[in-house]
Amino acid sequence: MNWKNVLHLIRIDTKSGRFLRGKRLTRFRESRIFIYVLYGGSLALGLVVGALAGILYVSASATDPNFAALADQAMLSLFLGLPTMVLIYSLILTMMQQIQRSGTKFSAQAPYWLPITWGEHTLASILTNLIGFPLVSILFITPAIILFSTFTGQVVAAAGTALAICAAAFMASAVTEVFRVLQVRFIGAIYKSTGRAAIWVRFIGSLLLFLVFYTVYFYVVSGTGGIYLLQTIASAQSAIWFIPFVWLGMTLYSFLNGLVLQGIAFVALSLGFIAALFYLATSLNRRYGLYEPPAITVSRGVYAPKTGLLGRLGFSTTEGALIRKDLKAFTRRRELMFVFIIPIVVILAPVMQGLGQMGRPVPAEASLILVAVVFLFPSAAMATMLGTFMIGEEGMTIWRIYSSPISPKSLVKSKYFFVVIFSLAVLAVTGTVGFIAFHPSLRATFVALLESILLVFALGSISLSNGTKGADFTEVPRPRMIRTRWSFINLIVCFLVATAILVPFVPYLLSSFVPGLAQPFIDPYVAAILSSIIATVITLIFYRISVKNAEELLKKAET
Amino acid sequence: MMATDYSSAVEIKKIVKRYGEIRAVDNVDLSIRPGEIFGLLGPNGSGKSTTMKMLLGLVQPDSGALNVLGIDVQKDPVAVKRLVGYVPESPRLYEFLTGIEYLDFIGDVYGMQTEAKKARINEYLKALELEGREGDMISSYSEGMKQKVALISAFMHKPKLLILDEPLSGLDPRSARIVKDFLHELKAQGVTTMMSTHVLEIAQALCDRIGIMYHGKLLALGTMDELREMAKLPDSALEDIFLKLTGTGDIRPVVEELLK
């Protein structure tokens, strides 16, 4: 193992973050100090927290003799649980980092033609995975516990825990590396075997991934699931000693309880397991590190032009072509599939919350809010977001739009239609779920549906105008689609406009929530008419702004 | 706005394009006759691609006039685009589409009739040996295959003017030969071609007239014989003429320095 090569590879990988940070790519300058501030800061914060906790411990022990014994016991429990806890969150964080990286466009392929072994590549990759929050947390925890232990007299235990934490993080990252390589190979195999259906496999697979990830996430954050899980693992390590992932915790447990031989055995087992994981990751990298997923064959030699429906709806062939192209983009481009997270989250959040409230009646006001959230929010959020993506998602292929005979009006018409149709499809799904889950009255359903549709039309036109004005065609390392400033402007404008559209319903809502106000002075149907007028005016104004912005965009093709 | 008869397929009058302090295109005058194959040569960064982009309205000149096929580019760029087939320097295609989906999209964008579109796509796929791969996602194509798709998308709507930036880059010899012969046939049908290339042998063999750009200026313009005369290099190949006219001909000392 050439350690210099490993260091070089890690250094290169950390520099890949420049694309994310740096705006100016010519005459690029970077201060090395700021790169390490985060890590230095974590270390310093860990020391400060350890020292403060130690001082508190000393002063509290002086006044209450029982406190020291209780604190010592608590610290020992923490030491025992920490390696497994670090392992779990490092696993989650490194996996999340991999998911994030899969959405980026820059090539992370190993430069295999250089005199670097696969072992060095693998080690560098494992260590690089830890850069970021896992490393920050280690740099915070280890000095904190070691410094605190100098006050409690548990320095050896703390030092052992610090080592175990580092090993646990490495173990987690090695597992992620194994999964990363397997995933590339596995997905490749799926594509090859499914042929034409591959794009649907990827699409549905991505949706399932989001669904599972967010189900776990909401389970953890909406209840005591996560904490309970960690406590169980920390306290029940002895019962599941045969699982290699708890061997680091078992090592500490053995030594702290005076079981030296058992401790030595677990040290050997832990080291062996880490070595085995590293060997497995290296072998997989050697075998599949340069694996190229096979081509996805969608059709074979059958030319089937599709012009029917959109033509009948009044779209020209150019506009129809753009709409069909975008439909394919959102079901085939992995980074665009993230738009589906919003409806999934919006449906899952109340459902998981509902599971927590199982058996308890939901108050009428709360039910009204949940209906509003499930009906109004997903489609409105989708329109707000999609509009900002529609131009920027073209990325570097925007030259095709620039060089083709596409007028600004056609461009806006096709993009706007897509935003509206897509958002209304989301409304149809979330509305159905909302109706089944919360049984709203017919009047509430009608009003919620109408308002959702109005919001989709209005917010879609606003976000498209902002998305056109602030389009960002940067693709590397990840598609940006809209400049940050314009994204914020869009959010603020959409929020204000959505409020303006819903304002006529305020009297009705006040009468529902404020006990003193018995009757609303504006009927919901009258409010709906007022709201429709406001939404229509806003939609028309921003649609025209979108066309104007598209004219500018096509003129300024050089940017 | 569209003129049906025009004496020049491309008419460039005193165009200037600045990027900050750099004059990418500096006071260029150029006229290309209908049915001509015109080669625009020059070292990297000499202003060729910028000039070509300005002809399509993709880059706005700071001053000067551009007229393509009788249409003022700045006034009606969409009308120009409708009549032009364009292949950029490094064409980025929609990689999530299959080859045939991409070409279908292009046909629709140019308003082609379904039957004509189908027939032409099939002809080009066969000619450039993409048959059997048209149903694969473009992301799985090699660079040469992507270049073929970009070329087909420029040819398929039967444009009156072709603007091709490095059209043969990445092509296999057979496909390159097909494209060259095809450009000659199009010339006979009155189609004008403006192309840039760094392969000077291609320019010499293919182009009726050649323009050499350097530091944004049009240094030389004419047929091969006229260029030889200008460079005072009778019977020389285009490479020698190019190196002499651009003042980059003193290669030997550079090579000797590298060998030290």
C-alpha cells in the first residue's frame, strides 16, 4: 500500500467540491485556511464542550456526592453505546452521500491507467466517504470525551472509545463502498435483463427508494423510534454479540468489565471483520470498478411517431415534441425524479403522524388543516418547483433549443402545459389519498380542489417566468437548473401570491377556528369566485412575463 | 422578411464581437455564394465558432450586419434557424432519449411531415450505420455515434444552408467519406455549406473557398490557388499556407526546445 497515493487520491476528491463552491472558474484562487475551518472548529468545540462538562462535573460532585457515581455510570454506558451509534449514523450519512453523488455528473471513475492499486483506490474512497459530517462528528466527540474523562478518571476507557469510534466510522464507510460497487453492478444487470422495461424499472425503483427512505425517516423523527432503536442496540449488545457490527462495542464492554481475554478476542474479531470488509470492497472494485452498465434498449427498429393527442389539443408539432421530450426527461433522468419526493413526503408525513395518533380522534380543525395540506400543498409545491426547473433542466443541450426554430411563445406554451399537467397529476393522487384518509365534506373537497387548480395555474406561471429569467444551465458536478438568487425570489413571490389567492377564505377560516365568530361574513363559494379572479389575473400577467423572459433568453443565447 | 432570391447565402458586414477586452471577432467582412462549400479555418480561439454562432443568432454581435439566405439574422433569427442545419463544436444531445426518439423530436421541431420524417430518418440511419442502435439510449453511444446523430439532425429537414463546426470529428473513415460525398451532392442541389475544421486536408479537398481567421480577423480568403498566391507558396499544401499566413510556421525551434 502506497500511502502517498492514498493521500493524493483523497486530496483530489476533496477538491472536487470546488465545483459546488466556486463561482469563478478562471483565475481560480482558494484559501486553504477556510477548507479546514470546519474540522478545526469541530475539534475546538469538542475541547470546549469536554472542558465545560468536566468543570460542571467537578462542581456538581463537590455539592452532591452521589452525582459523581451517577455521572461515571452514565459515561460508561455512553462509551459502550458510542461505537454502534457512530456506526449507524456514519452508515446513513455515507450512504446518503453516495445517493447525492449518483445525481452528480462529474466522473468519479478511478484513473485506472495510473500506477495506483485497487487497494489504494478503495482505501481512498472509504476515507473520502467520511469527509464531511462523519469526520466532523468524530473530531467533535473524541476530544470531548477524552477531555471530560480527565475529570472523571476514565481516560483509558475514553481513549479506547475514541479508537473504537474511528474504527466504527471506517467500518460503516467500507460497507457503503461495498454497496456502492454492488449497486453499480446490480443495476447494470437489471438493465440488461429487463431491456425495454429498464427505464420503468429505474423510475419505479427510484420512487420506491424515496418511499422507503422517507418512511424510515419519518418513523425516526415523528416518534421515539430512532432513540428507542439506539438505546436497544447500546444496551443489548451482549445479546447480539454474534453480529460483527457490534464487536467494537463488545470489545469496550469486555475491557470495562475486566474480561481481558474476551476483550482481546473481540479486538481480533473486529480487526478481522474490518480487514474482511476492506478485502471485499477491494475485490469488488477490482472486478466491477470499471464496469460500464450496458445500453438501455428501449425499442428495436420500429419507428412509431406519436403526434395524435397533443395535436388535437391545439399544440403545434414543435410544442408537442417539446412536451413529449420533457415527459421522457422526468421519467428517465435520475436527478429530475427528485421532484417526486414532494408528494411522497407530503403524503407520508401526515400518514406517519396519523400512525402515531392511532386510536385518538382527530379534531375537526386539525382535519381541515390536514385536508388543506394534502390537497393544496403538494400540487402547489410541485408547480412552484417544476416551473423553475423547466428551462434550466435543458442543461448544455440548450443549444438545441437555441438553434432550432422555436419561438418564445411555443417554448413557454409547451413548458407551461407540462408544469400544469404534471402538477395536476400530483393533485389527483394526493387529493385521492386525502379524500380517503380524512373524509372531508363534498363542499370542502370541491373548494380545496378548485383552489389547488388555481394555485397550480398561478404558481406555475410565476415559477416558469422566474425559471426562465434565472435559468442555470450548469451540469457539472450536478444540474443546477436555477440560480440560487432566483430560486429565493421565486419562493417569496409564490408564497405571497398563494397567500393573495387564498385571502378570500380568511373570514371563513377565522369563523371555524375562533369560537366567538359564529358565521363567516363571506360564503366559501363567494370566496372561491374572488379567489378565481385573483388567480386568473396573476396567471395571465406572469404568463406574459414568461414569454418576455423567453424572448430575452433566446436572444441572449450566448449566456 | 424571408427573401426567396439572394445573391449571397451568407453576407457578413463588418461584424465585431467583444468578450470583455478580447475582440473575438474583429471587423469581419465575408460573403458566401449559394451552393458553395466554404471552409473557415483558424487556430483555437481565433473566432470561427463565434462567427458561426452569430450567423444563427446564437451570439449577438456588438456591431455589424448579418444576412443569411436573404434574412436579417438579428431581426428574425427563428426564420434563419428554420432554413439552416447546424452542428456545433461539441454537440450535446438529450442523452435520456433513444437515437430514434431524438431524431423524431428534431423532425417535429422543424415541422416535418410524418412520412417524410420516417423515410429520411431510416435513410440516414442506414447510411451512417446506426441501424440496430437507434432504439438505444443516446447515453450509451460512443462520441462518433453521437456525432452521427448530430449530423443527421442537421441534414434531415433539408436545410438550404449547413453550418458545421468540426463536422467530421470522431467519425469513422467510412462515415466521414459518406458525409464528404453527401456535402458534394448537396452542393449540386444548391445547398450552401459553411464548415470549420482543423483537418486541413479535408478543407483542401472539400471546400471551394477557404477563409483563414486569426485573432478574430479574417486574414485570408479565396480559393486554394488564390491562397497559394497570397502566401507566395506555389504548389504548396494548405498546411504550409495556413502556418505561413497565421505566422505560426516557425515550428522547428519549438520542437528542438521540447527535445532538450
